[in-house]
Amino acid sequence: MGIITYSNLSVYHYRKWKGIRTMVTYAVWIEKDTGEFDYVRDTEGTNSWTDSSPVLQFDSKDDAEIEAYKWNTGRVVEYVSQQPTT
């Protein structure tokens, strides 16, 4: 994970709680079908993704807003991932 930096308007929030470090980045939340929601996911060089594909994460809200603009129902949300602190 490395050193916590605040550059280029990147926002990272780190908290220690019972041995878990929490990192907040940004993701895009879309409505895929009526009443069916999902995060925009990394296509990993293909034209589509599956439910097991990793969520496409952004360090800055501006970058996430650029991606959200590509989708009719795209909204930028904070995406929290947890990692052990060992």
C-alpha cells in the first residue's frame, strides 16, 4: 500500500479498526436494467465484464465523473475496500 499521499486531488481515508485498514476510492454505480444495479467493472481487455470482474476504481472524483458521464445512469460513489494491516 505504501505511503499515504494527497496529490492531484486524490482522496484517501485510512482508518485502523480492529486490525483492518480501510481505503476509500471512487467507483461508478449504474442501473444495468430496471431495478438491477452494479458497479462499472474492469473489462480487462474484453468488451464485457462478469460479476467476478474487479470493480473499476478511481483515485480522484474527477476521473470517476469522466467515466460516469459515459453511462446514462452513472453516479460516482465512494468505494471502500478493506485490507489487513499485516
